[in-house]
Amino acid sequence: MAAQPEIWLRGAVPDIDPLLQPAAHALLQTAEDVQRVLAELSTDQIWTSPGGAASVGFHVLHLIGSTDRLLTYARGESLSDAQRARLAAEKVPVRVDAASLMEDLRAGIDAALGHLQNTPLSSLQEPRTVGRAALPTTVMGLLFHAGEHAQRHAGQIVTTGKIVRALGSAGG
């Protein structure tokens, strides 16, 4: 089976405005990249921290949680107690398997795409703040950062996945 081009080269994501397509493409590419890696790893490999680096599992949990948090800020809301608890839990995660991680990732990406579908273009330049320090940004800044941040962690997942697979095949 021939490999497909990256998501951004496959055309528009239905029901997403053209101005928001890059963020949608980045989020969908993240899901595809992560699924490919998780399918090749055991639960132990998912939670291995090679050389003290963050595990694949950490990166998956963090990109799910951070996407949710960024979209909360894009809506002009503060983080909930549940979101703060999830952020704290990212540091000491429960070891779940690939299927559970992927299910949570898909739900997070679906929610993010729904957010993009429902974002009025007239709101893109509206000011927003991030975190307790209330750092300034805009709705557009948050939406695009959600996509690029997810891709950044997808890249780490791909790299860390290769490392832990190599360690496993080397008997380590």
C-alpha cells in the first residue's frame, strides 16, 4: 500500500474555515503520527524514559491536556479544577496501554476540531491571556499554537518511539 501524503496535502478538512485549515491539518497529522507509533510499542515501551527523556506516554498525555488547556484560553475561560488536576497528573501518569491513549487522543482531537468548526472568524484577533501570569495573545495565536504544539510533541513521540524500539531490540 502506497503511503499517503501528509494531511495538509490531502485537501481541506470539511467544515473548517480556510483560515483555520493549518491548525486542523496539524491536529489531524498529530493523531495519525501518534497512532502509527503507538501501534508499534508495548505498554512498557510507551512508558520507558530513555536516558531520562520524557516517555512516549507522557508526550501523548501532555499534548491531549495542553490542547484542551489552550482551547479553554481561546474561549476566554480560566482552567477548571479538573484541568489543573490533569496537568498535575501529567507529571506522574498512570500507565495505560496504547489503545487507551489513542482513544483519549482521538477524543481530544475531535473536540479541538469541533472548536475550530465553531470559531467565528470575527473572533480571531480578539485578545486572550494565558495562565496565571495572564500572558497576552489572541484567539488565532492560541488556535495555531495548539496545532503546532501538538505537532512538536508528535515529533518527540516519533523520535522517542524509535529509541525505545531500538533499545528493546538490543535487549535493553
